[in-house]
Amino acid sequence: MDETVAEYIRRTVLKIPRDEIKAMLQKWGFLSESQLQTINFHQIKENISQEVVQLCEENSADIKQAAVLDIIYNHIYPNKRVWSVYQMNKTAEETEFFDLTDFKKKFKRRLRSALKNITINFREYEDNAIWIRIAWGTPYTKPNQYKTSYVVYHSQTPYVFISASVLKSNLPLLCQALVLASNYHDIREMELRSHSLNSLKDIVFKRYSQNFQTHYPRPLQERNVAPENADLRIIQENRSEKERIQRVNREVFGDGPQPKLEFAQYRLETMFKSDPKMDVLDKKEPFRCLVKFSSPHLLESLKSLAPAGMADAPLSPLLTCIPQKARNYFKIREKKGVFPESFVSP
Amino acid sequence: GVFAHLETLEAQAHEAAMEEEETEQQEEKMARLKARVRELRLRRDKLQAKVDLRQKGLGKEGGMLDPAEPSARAVLEWKIRSLKAMLQVFYLTGISGKLTRRGVCFCLSTAYEGIYLDSYYLDLLTKPEVRIHRHSVPIFIPLEHIAKQYLQTDIRRFLAVLSDHLNAYTGRRYQAEQLQEHFSDQIEGTLQSNSLCNLLVFKYNVSSKSNTFPFSVRLLYSDLCCSLPTEVTVSC
């Protein structure tokens, strides 16, 4: 077994939390059950990884098999990477039969015809997600297994989720291969980025909870009923306002959990509005400014702003349109016309 | 002599038995009809009592309640119940809607062979023209294509076509899931499918006596509005 492969497997195992190592190795399926029995999973990770490498040596692991372990790790811990969303377009409307074998063949062929030194692995999951791992090399060097790009694609959808590595120069080639393999015409990057891959999927596949008005009685939310205070001397002075805020919040955000985004960024190119007498800027130029909202869970925190009394309800549509517009990077320019309001660029 | 005598006796016995059976049947019929008459009389009495009660007024029972109020309330409750039942019926048809402030919100429910599957929503705006505001239709259903064709001109057709697509999709998906679940011992590995579930590829084994024959199947569903395949390829 190659030295580099051994080292790669060792480092991959070290990344895994100790309690999960056995389960992940089982999922990998490269080592047999009897071999796994011989490993002591209670010792320190350094030693566990050494034992794993030795067993892989016995089975003569190659880089392709090691790469599968890496995919499994990234599939279970996708939030360690930053994912961007790309959208593909096509003009033809004929029914697509998306054949997986066909897709894989075309994809590999396109990449390999441009770059000989490349490691490509595919893995399919039950939710129709196709995970692609690519380790890039150059015409003169072997693929760097530590600088990998990951692509997640759901068949027959126009969205691709890419976690590119540092090597941005390979991105055009990757996009080209994707478009070709999936029978689309072109691809563009959307203004949507996050660590949470599943939340990105929720946003573009519209899987997040939207409050649709229907007649059909659905199970009522219990949240409306506040626990009655035992002490009747405490009176809610602005109960109706609180209820109004709850109602407006539910209309905007829906009832279920929000997709998880870490930030929203607004690049302002609007004019500075001040008292004309103050004359702060004598040149009528846009006041360039960047507003960035960061949070471990941005949308949930926006949802709780009005009930917590920190903002008025309804919130600005610039904040609440994030899931619907499927973007968290905005450019705001001055609207040219009668109304001096700002508008969001498409 | 003796035989002839025995024959006549046999014939007589047979006749007597036949007559007995007939009378029994008659009696049974009589009993049934009498029971029916009793039932109908009971019903008539009940209805008569109801009519009498209504005519005399309900004040006889409660005393404190205003005679006019409960019956108006009862009518209202009946109206609400029948409206709810009507809405339930609409929901069960698969396409139901509710007017909103700016348009209408449709709910498209899907089912396959009597089993209810997912529901999808379409929030439409009606001014200045009919357009889709929000929806929960999966991204791989060609919603924009169908909307471009029918939304402006014939909304009924739009909803019918979209409903066909959604029902067929959930039907295909349900069948694939059931196949995987119930025949997992015969299928090798997992089914290879796609998001629309319109291409299924799998391998399965047929065993007879001592031999097992592996088969490879490819199911193609070129009609997106249909939950049955249009092309089947089985190879050995």
C-alpha cells in the first residue's frame, strides 16, 4: 500500500470523533467485521488510527477506497465546509430520464479529458443525492487528496451544491463537466452560501415551512395558548399587541423550524440622507457601506426579534425575503424614480 | 302388492314434507314482515314526537332559555357542520382552495390506490395578472413550463395538469418505496432511481429448485403524468 494512502487514511480517521469511528468504518465496509473486532476503540485516537492503517495495509487499500471513507465522513459532517449554490439553465423542455450511469460517465470523461491527474469518486444516497468528491492534481503532479472539492447534486433539479477547495482555478472546468453531464446549457453561482448543506437544500427545494392558508383543518399549534398565570394580579397590558406580533410573525416565517444560515450581507450603494443644512457630503455620491448580520442561526434570531421586543413587526422585507429569494448576499441601490426607496438588485 | 303400497306411502310422506316446508317459509316471511312493521311504527312514533315537541315549543324542557335562541343556534351549528363537511369533500377531491387577501391559495393533494400521500400548495396572486407567489411544489416538477402554457389562459387546465404530474410522481415514488420494502430479499442492493422516479433500474433473483437466475430490469416512465412505466427492459 502506498505511503500517501496510509497517511491519508490515518489522518481521515483522526478527524472522526472517537465514538463514531467504529460506525463509520462499518459504513465504509472496506474492513471486515472480524477485522474490526480486533481494534480496541477505547484507546486514544492516535492508536486507533494506527491499527486501522495496519488493517488497511493487509487489505491493500488504494486511494479510491480511501476516498470513499472521506466521502462518508463529509456526508455525516457536511457542516464543516462552506457550501455555495449554483443554478443551471436549459432551454429545452423535453422529459429528462436522468440515467445515473450516463451522468457519471459523461462527468468523468469531461474532467479526465482536461486533466489526467484527478481522483473522482461518486456515492449515491437514498434521498437521490449524488455526492461527488474530486481531488485535483496538475499535469505534472499527482492529485492533492487534502484539497478536495465536493459536489452534491439531486437529479433532475437545476441546483448544484459545491464546496470548492482553495483551488478556485478548477471551478470553471468543474462547472463545465456538471452542465455537460446533466444535460443543461449553462450554470451560474447564486448569492447563497452557508455551512448548513441541508438548510441550503431546504431553501432552494422549498422544503422549509411556509404558512399556506387552507381550509383543511390541520393540527392546531399549541403555542397560542399561554400558560395561565396562577397570580391573577398580573395583567398583560399589551396583550393585543403581543398577539398581533405573534400573528404577523407566523404569517411571515411560518410555523416550522427555519433553514440555518450564518449570515446575511447587504452591500449598500445608496445616497446618504441627511439634513441638507448639515451638508455632510458635498458630492452627491452613493455612500458605500456593508452591513453584515451574523448569527449561529440567523433566521431563527430574526424570527425572535419582534416577540422579544427588539424590533417592530413586521420586519423589513429585506430581511424576511431571504428564504423566498434564496439569497443571503444583497446589493442595494438607489431606486431611480419618484420614490426615494431603495430596491434590491436581481 | 307390498311394493306398490310402499311406493304410495313414500309418495305421501314426500308430499307431506313439501307442504311442511312451504308453511315454514310462509311463517318466516310473516315474522319478518311483522318485525318490519314494528320497526316502521317505532320510527313514525319518534318522528311524530319530534314534530309535537317542536310545535309545542322547547320552553317546556328548559324553562329558563329563550325558545327562539337554541333553535337558531342549532341551525347555525348545523350550517357550520355541513360547510365543514363540504370543505372536507373538496379536500378529498384532490384540489381545494381558499381565497386570500391578494388571490387564492390552492392545495393539491395526491393519492395512490386509496392511500393518501403528500399535499402541495400554490399561493397565487390575481392582480394585475394571475401569477405564482409562493409554492411548495418540488423543484423537479416542471411547474414553470406548465404555468407558461396554461396559467394565464385556462386555470382549470393548469391545475388539472399540475395535479396529474404530482399524483403520478407521488404514485411512482410510493411504488418504488413499496417495491424496495416488500421485496428487499429478492432485489440485489438498492433500486437505482432519480428524483422524478421516472427511471428505475434494479437487479433481482428468481430461484427455482436449485438454480437462481439473476435478472436486470430497467423501467422507463416517459409520460410524467402516468404512474405506470412506458417501457420495460428485462435482461438475463
